[in-house]
Amino acid sequence: MGNMTSSVSASQVAGELASATFEEIPALVEHYREDPRQQVIKACERALKRHAKELAERERVNDMYELMRELGGDGVVVGVDEVGRGSVAGPLTVCAVCLPMEPRVWGINDSKKLTEKKREALFDEIVEKALAYKIVFVGPDIIDRDNILNATMGGMRQAVEGLDVVPNLVLIDGNRTPAGLTMPAQPVVKGDATSASIGAASVLAKVSRDRYMMELDRQYPQYQLAKHKGYPTKLHYELIAQYGIQPFYRRSFLKKQGYWPEGK
């Protein structure tokens, strides 16, 4: 092998291995297996380590798809999740997603376990590969009128009913399902980390809500919404006390927590 690779510098080989895809790594490592140069040996070791890590990740994602099949068989399975229940500002965001078994979305997971960069990349891939999806924003007025639980259940029902497909089974993240659905539904505790369709819904809901809150931040920079996304932090409460309540605040939440600045 030494003679076969002598025309290629060790740094070039290392670069090739570093940029190789998951599928390419095994063949490349085999090709350079007998190369005696230390830089190449180290590059092969790094590539194999990266491949093992990605293999474990793909097995995790495969398990998420298999749960979807296990629960829904060969029927049309839809996953539903929400983001923003604990926020004091901005909408509750609900998403319903129908994913095919193939092609798979590698890296899918509970959105809270992913970086913002990874969520953004997955958002585009999920939208491209999904058979159908629906994102619903439930505003503060609905939350204040109906309470957060009823608003959540209503948003989930609206998202499912707004799909371009009719599900044979709806998988809901959590421990309850919305009343009034016309198709079978099943709750899945921690479903955003165990079911591919719910995980996809988690990502779409999170990215959509974050984008919404970033736009609000541009309109109302004094509240620093880009930092806390509307969640109840010490800084956020201080800013509410200073600048008052806007239409995007959930007044019922602020009343419960004792933050209701008079005259603001």
C-alpha cells in the first residue's frame, strides 16, 4: 500500500478522510489501512471513531422510526408536539407531522436536545421529506380565555385536522390526547425523543416559535425577547415591570405569578 499511496501526501489523505461521508469512511479506511505514515494512521482512527459515533446515532434514529411502525403498522402515522407552554409571552406553537419510513431524517430528536444550528438544518430537511405537516400558533388571547391545557389540546386538534393526509393513528407527546379527534390517538410520554414523527413535530414547532419570537424582538427590542424567547426569567420580569404589558403577553400567566404592573 505504501507504493500505491506515495503519490498522495499524508495531509491530502487526512483531508479526504476528514471530509468523507458516513457511507464512504469504511472503504477509505480499508484503502489506506496499510499506509505506514503516522498522519494517515491517526486520520483513519479519527474517521473510524466518527463513523462509530454516527452509527450509534443512526441506530437511535432507527429505533424512533421502528416505534412509529410498531404503534401504527403500515398505516398513516402522525406525530404531534407543542412548544411554549411555560412561556409568559408569545404563542403556544403546535405541530403535526407525517413522516414516511424512507427516506429517514438522520439526527431527529427532541428539539431541546439539539443546538439551534442543528434544529434549523433539520427544519428544512423535515419540511422537504414530510408527507404532510401543519404548524399552528395559539395566541395569548386563546390561552387566557381557555387556559393553557385546553388551548394546547385545541391547537393539537387544529394541527391534525389541518393536514393534507388523514391519519390512521395520531401519536401525541405527553400523557393525554385531545378530545374530539375523529381518528385513533395515543399519548407517548417523552415521545419527542422516542418517536420519529413526534420528534419531527418538536423541531418544526420549536424553530417556528423561535423565529416568531425573533420577529417580536425586532418590533419590541426593549423586552430582549431574543434572549429568553418569552420564558419567565428574572430579567424578563424586570423588563415587564419597567415597560409594561403588550398584547403578546399572557395576562393569566402574569396574574398567577404576581406580575401585573399597575399603570403600565
